[in-house]
Amino acid sequence: MKRLAYILPLTALCFSCSPKVSDATGAGSQGGGIVAAEPIQADGYIGGTSAMIPKATAFRMNGDYADKVAVTVDANGNLTYFPDPTDISDYSRPVDLGNGWWLNRQGISRNSVFTRYTFEEYSKLPKVPTAAELKAAIIPGSGVEEMRQLPYSINQAMSHLKEIKQLLK
């Protein structure tokens, strides 16, 4: 009986520490933005393991979506990332680098697609749209055509636009 008194709390502790993954179908109504994480490549960062700073990226779109809010989907079309309206501002708009290239300031990835929401419209929403609303707002066929990692950190990129434009020519 004494063993049982020790085993039950230990079992409960083990199960309470297991990782949990949110379901994308209802996450939008509760906020929560990120539903699942994609693996991060070590070469996408500057510095050692104690000070990892993400590198900036540039991307090309397959259409004119620079003023449209992006969401990320997996291979099955499930949402894996979508922003909170408070995350969208002029500072999250992509910066035109010329030749179809844009500086990524919204967290766009190769799996990002674009919605009908403009930055202005989305930033004024009172809450995060539901997953169903976001999926319905995706512009069919929209997407990221190409991405390039830049040799500058996200924080340095804006002060190195001239150099970045030269790299992308």
C-alpha cells in the first residue's frame, strides 16, 4: 500500500510533463498563433549555442501579395502558423528589395500562403479569426516562390538594405 502512495504521484508527474500539441482546428478562436513548430536549421542562425540570433531572409511571391497577411500551412493544408492581429503593423510589412525580392518581416516561410486580409484590415480585427475563417481567406494559388537566407541578423537587415539588394541581383 505504501508503494502505491509513491507510485501514483510519480505517474501523474510523468504524464503531466509530456509534450502536448495543439489542434489547429480550434486554436484560432483562443489566439495562440503557433500551432506546430517546424524544425529549425542551425545554419539559419548567427552565433554559438548560447547566443543564437536568427538570420534575416528574403523571399519572392508568385503574385502581388506584399500588402496581404500571410499564414503558414502544412502539406495537408492545415494551418501551422497565423498571426494575432496585434502582431501586424507597419513593422511587419515586407520591404521591397527590387527584382521581385522582399525582406521578410512577418515570419514568412516556404510554406506560407497569402490571405485576402490587408495589413490594415487584419491589424484592426478585434480577435484572431478562426481556423475556418483563415482557411477561407487564403488566396488560391498564392505562395512563396523562393527564399534566400541573408548574412545579416533580423535586427541588422534594415540597416544593410543596400548590401542585401546587391546580394539578390
